[in-house]
Amino acid sequence: MKAEMLMGKRVMVVEDDGIQSEDLAQTLISQGADVVVFDDVRGAVGFLGNNVVDMALLDVQLGRELSYPIADEFLRVGTPFILLSGHKQADVPTRFAHIPFVGKPCSHDEVVVLLISTIYGDEMV
């Protein structure tokens, strides 16, 4: 994996577990990414109303809500993203069947590699 591949990229992390979001953010920052972190749909969608991100990591289950409204917005504007979940991929709506999915718990390095391959293609990792 080439660290410079995330250099200067704005990555949104939406995760309601504070430890997980901090660990993911630090992993991405160590790769040169500019990271914004949210723990709910309202905050993330509000941010997207005035800002652009290059890519995102979305935990499917955010407390009592699901991150699908954020995912729908990324589909609408063409922003690549990955879904993270402790649930089965089969539980994800079919409109997200083509979106990369990582089951939790997962290695943060594995998530970064998948994120880079989602953006640049497998040959770049």
C-alpha cells in the first residue's frame, strides 16, 4: 500500500463507537488523509450539505439509526464509500449490493487497503 495514495484526500468516517472511530481516523491520518468523523446521520448529512469528501467509511448501524441516507447521498453524487457492519452483508439493501462491505470486527489496515483499492483499483494497492 502506498501511503501517498490518501495524501490530501478528505475521508469521512461515520462510526458511533468512539474508540473505533478514533482508531480508524488515526489510521487514515497516518496515511496522509484529512479525516472528518461523525457519529450520526444528521451530522454527516449536514456536513455534506456544504462540503465535499473524496471517500467515506460508513458503519451501517449507528445506535438506533442506519447510515443509509448518507450512503444514498454518496450514490447520488458518485462518492466512493465502504460499508462496515457487525451484521451480515445479506442484511444490506440490494441498492448497495455493489458497494464494498467489511464485517466487524476488522483490521483497520485491511479497511485502508480496501478503501484505496475502491478508489484506485486493485492494481494500485
